Amino acid sequence: MSTSGGSAVAELQQFSVALQQQMLVQAVITDLCDASFARCIQGKPGDSLGGREVACVHATVGKWLDTNEFMMGRMAKKQGAAGGSFS
């Protein structure tokens, strides 16, 4: 009986982690949209974006993705170095 209780707790923990990750991704997307809008959309937006606005949003998102990739690589390298020093 305790095994099924442990299994339920593990499932609940997995669901909680997945939900937290989903919320984090959604927060990042919202922040990225807000930053792109503030930077790229001039005046009152219409029904569609103009070519300049699309290019600006694309550049803003690209810069964010490049920066994120760089920072993730740097963090992985630091974690690898910290893990290697303990061995």
C-alpha cells in the first residue's frame, strides 16, 4: 500500500515540475513579446505588422535566443568545471 502512495507522490512531483517549467516558458515568452512590442511597434498597431516591424521583432527574438544560448553554455561550462574540481 505504501508503494502506491509513493508512486502517487512521485507522479504529483513530476506534474509539479512540469507545470513549473511550463509556467517559466510562458513567462519568458510573455517577457520576450513585451520587449519586442515595446522596441519594435511604433504608435498604434494595426491589423498586421509592417516589414520593418517584422524585421525588428525577428532581430529582437534572434538576439534573445543567441544570448540565452550563450548564457546556457557558460553555465554548463561553469557547472562542469565545478563538478570536475570535486573529483
